[in-house]
Amino acid sequence: MKRHFELNDLRDCIGAHLQREPREITGQLRLVEDLGIDSLGMHALLIDIEEAGGRIPSPEALERVTTVMELYAAVAGSKLP
């Protein structure tokens, strides 16, 4: 049975991608401004996320993503409150 992709899974992926401790990756961090993830980095990160069991969001959903929490919502297929 495939388990649900969780926020900690995303934090692990981002931490590994940026060579940072996952505990440093909070939901409020902005992907570009705070973490320095550019479009090529995002593409590589999405591959890591898919390999970890997450789903690739639609391009339209990704256009609206600016923070770690928004990326999690897009990857998990849920809406933020």
C-alpha cells in the first residue's frame, strides 16, 4: 500500500536538494526569495518529489506556488485553508 506524501517528506526532499537540514525548512519559507530555488532547481526538485511518492502538480497550480506550504498543498492535491 502506498503511503500518503507528507509535509516532512517534502521538507526532506527540499533539504536534500539544497543540502540543508530538513528541520530548517519551514512552511513559510519562500521558494525563490528565501531558498534560492530557480526554475531549473524546481524541475529537479519536482523529480525528487515524484520519486519520493508525491505527485507533480499542474503547471497552472505551480504558477501560484511561492512558499513551501503552498508547494506542499499543490503536491498533496489539497487546498490551503
